[in-house]
Amino acid sequence: MLKITSAEFLQGVADLRQLPKNALREILFIGRSNVGKSSLLNKLCGKKNLARTSATPGKTREINYYIINNQFYFVDLPGYGYAKVPEQMRAGWKRLIEDFLKRGEPISLAMQLIDSRQEPTPLDLMMMDWLEYYEVPYVLVLTKADKLPFSKLGKTIEGYKERFQSQLTEGSCHGIVPFSIVSGDGKQDLLKVVLDHLKSAPLSKKEAV
Ligand SMILES: Nc1nc2c(ncn2[C@@H]2O[C@H](COP(=O)(O)OP(=O)(O)OP(=O)(O)O)[C@@H](O)[C@H]2O)c(=O)[nH]1
Ligand SMILES: [Mg+2]
């Protein structure tokens, strides 16, 4: 089992020229504003205030790197779909994220977060298309599962499995995991997925030293 013994904020990146010098493997957190990316990252690390969370959407604007166990990165991506963002910034976001995903090799896994109470938005579906296109392995994380009655959650998961069957069987989707910061449900499952992907990804030359 993966045990997170240290987790520290490393740096914010607004431009791909600012990427960390030390190319370690990366686990990405992707999803619309307010879906719970920073909350999930904090919960996995067992640290309440590592990544800033907020009831106000659009809090995380840069790509934030956290170094975990001095071994790999958790990368909190800026949320999308926030209505008040000007069009020009939105175009900048698209370019940044797509260029970021194109880098390929350092990315071990992405967590694509979707609110368990809502249908995937067109931007969620676009993100999933990008992950498929760039062959980034990902898990769908259904957040805020505590807000759904148990029976409804089961139906929601079944619905996702059906809808994204081809991504699950032939594509890059490695599972659908309900998650809640309130109950902690999903935490162990996600840590296991992270560990599996860190193990299977080839070690970079720098890490092998
Ligand atoms: N009940 C409940 N609330 C949650 C859960 N996860 C997140 N929240 C709440 O949802 C709000 C947004 O969470 P964040 O983690 O800041 O969301 P984010 O995706 O990082 O948002 P941006 O940084 O704006 O993109 C906060 O008020 C959290 O407390 C959950 O599992 N259950
Ligand atoms: Mg955030």
C-alpha cells in the first residue's frame, strides 16, 4: 500500500517554461472549478491545508506542483468551466492544458474528477477526449459522493460504466471511483491506483540515479 509520508508544495506554473527542473513522474488532478480537486489532493496526503480549497470557484489558477515522498508529483490543474472567466483567459487555459498533456512521458496517471451529482459537462467530455487522444491513463473520480443517497450512487456508477464502456475496455480509462472527503470513501482505492501506475511507468534516467 502506498503510504504518503511527506507532501510539500513545490511551485506554481503559469507557463510550460517554468516546469520543475527535476522531471519526476506526475499524477494529475483535472476537473471543473469547485469539483473538489484540491480537497482530493489534501485527503490523499492526509493534510488539511496543503492545497487551498474554497467554496468560491476558480481559486486554483496555476498548475500547482506538490512533491510527494520526495519521489513523485501531485499536480493540481486549474479548474475549468468557471463562467466568470474572460474568453481570452479561457483560450489561454486550453492552450496551456493541451500543451501540458502533450508532454507524454512524465505523466503517469490523471484523475478526471466529475461531481457525482451531475452529468459530465461538455468540457469534462472534451478533457476525456484529450486524455484518450494523448493516451494518458486516467481514472474517473466521482466526487462529493456523500451528497448522494447510497442507492443513487450505485445507479450513477452503473450509468458511467455503461456510458464509458469503450473507454474502459479499449481506451485509457482505468476505472470509476466514487470519492468523498467526508467519509474518506475511495481514498484507499485511489492510492492503490496511484501506486500501480508509479510501479508500471518506466523510471526516468534522473530517478534511476
Ligand atoms: N460534501 C463534500 N464537499 C466537498 C467534497 N470535496 C470537496 N468539497 C467542497 O467543495 C468545495 C470546492 O472544493 P475544492 O477542493 O476547492 O475544489 P477545486 O476543484 O480545487 O476548485 P478550483 O480550485 O476552484 O478549481 C469546497 O467547499 C469543498 O469543501 C466532498 O467529498 N464532499
Ligand atoms: Mg483547487
